[in-house]
Amino acid sequence: MKQLADRQLWLGIGVGAAAILLSFALLATLLGGEVMGQHSLTGALCACYFVSCCAAGAVASAGKEGRLLRCIWVWAILYGVLWLVALSGGEAIAFVPDGVYFTVSMLAGAVVAALIAPKGKKRRNKGRAAGKRSPRRHMVT
């Protein structure tokens, strides 16, 4: 629960939400311009969800420990928000045809983000190790 108060996690969720909104705008433009047909909408939405969860998870877990758990938190929050948006539409929602694909694509994006997220840099101790003497300097004559 401590991770929910982390700023980096909420930054990742914001990146994911922005990526979903931008991808929806792109899809609406492609559908309106008749560049893409209705038959390919499910695949395009799955790709958008995958990319957005992957980007959000990578931002949320960059350089932190517990990367998979952070990515799962991002997935759960974005998935919950998408369900709330879908339920607020007022129409009956048919989950069966495409909902499984959307869920799997978002979860796969979160898992891939946990695998590709950059790890934190290891810090080297620049000081001397304890117990070692300083090197002796020879006098130049």
C-alpha cells in the first residue's frame, strides 16, 4: 500500500491516461478519414491499450524495486478507470466479444513494461574502503 503514495507511480498513471487519450484521438481521426475500417477497430484498440500500459508501467517502475508490482498497480488503476468510463456511457456493455482481448492486452503491456523498465543505477563507493591505508607518496629528490 505504501507504493500508492509514490509520485513516480502516479506519474506513470498519468502517462498511461494521456497515451490512451491520444491513441483514441488518433483512432477517431483514422476512422473519420476512412483510412481504417470498423473491422480492424478491435485490433487497433488492443494495440493502443498495450502500448499505453507498457509506457505507463515503464515510467512508474523506472529505477525502483518491485517493478512488477508497480506495473500491476498501474494496470489495475487504468483498467478500473476504463471500466468506470464504459459504465458511465448509459448503454448496455457487452464484455464478451472484445473485453477479453482488451484485458489481456493491457495486462500483457504491464508485464512487458516490468521486463523492459530501466533498472536503477548502482552507486559506486568513491571513498576509500574502511581499514585501508592511504597510499604512501614518495618524495621526489
